[in-house]
Amino acid sequence: MAFLLLLPFGSCKIDDAHAAYEGTWERTVDNSDGIGKQVLTINPSSFSMTMKVGILNLWLDVSTIEGTYTVNGDFFDLTVTRIGVPSEDYKTMTYYTKADAQWATMLADVAEIDENFRAKFSVSGNQLTVITDDNNDGTYDPIEEGELFTKK
């Protein structure tokens, strides 16, 4: 599962590029596990990714990952700062940070990512492609490791 994101820049030209990936993006997947949705919000220096599952015309939040990022060329260098999991009734989220004893477990079992990671990105019109090196082979494969989001 890939995650993403940004810092403010000085020149107008770079600010325009920055604005291209800032905002709320969505990705819906229909597979053997059911229908799922990822909602990615990219702010000037932070991001959040909420994973949802579709049940009876409702979208239930199943996890949230929040953090900060910087941009290095066409890469986001991300740091996860908070992970949320729902209560049994899905009405509230419980959040964990690095200060919590469960932090390493939340990263490994819920987010399935490292606390710090890199994602390659590109924007084309209203579509954002995010690619993580899931298999750690040094290659960012858009087919096997990429996710395509549409701007909301």
C-alpha cells in the first residue's frame, strides 16, 4: 500500500508544480477482497491517507496514516507520524504515534510500511501516479508497484 507528499517553495514556476499534486486524491479498487478506497490528502508539508472499505453503500474507515514529507525531484521522502485504527463500531479512531509502545507493530501490521520511505510521483491532468519500491529491488515499477489516484 503506497503512501505520499510536500513543502512550500519560493519561485512561481515551482509553486505551480507544487499546486499540481496538492489536494485530495482518490483511488477505488474492486478485487477479491471487496471494494476498497484510498483517500489521499496532500497539504504543503503534510499528508494523510485513509483506507476505506465499502459495505452496503457505506464507506467505513479501516486505517489512517498521517505524516510529513519533502520533495526531491520526482520523489516524495515521507515520514509517518501517526496511524489510526477504528473502534469496533467504526465510529471513532484510535491514533498511535512514535511515543506509543505499539508504534512498531502499527507500522508493520497496519500500515505495512517503514516509518521513513520514498515514493516516486507524477501528475498528469487530474491523475497522480505514486510508485513505491515495495519489493526493495531499487526499481519503481509503475505496473507492479504503482497506484493511480484521481483528483476529487
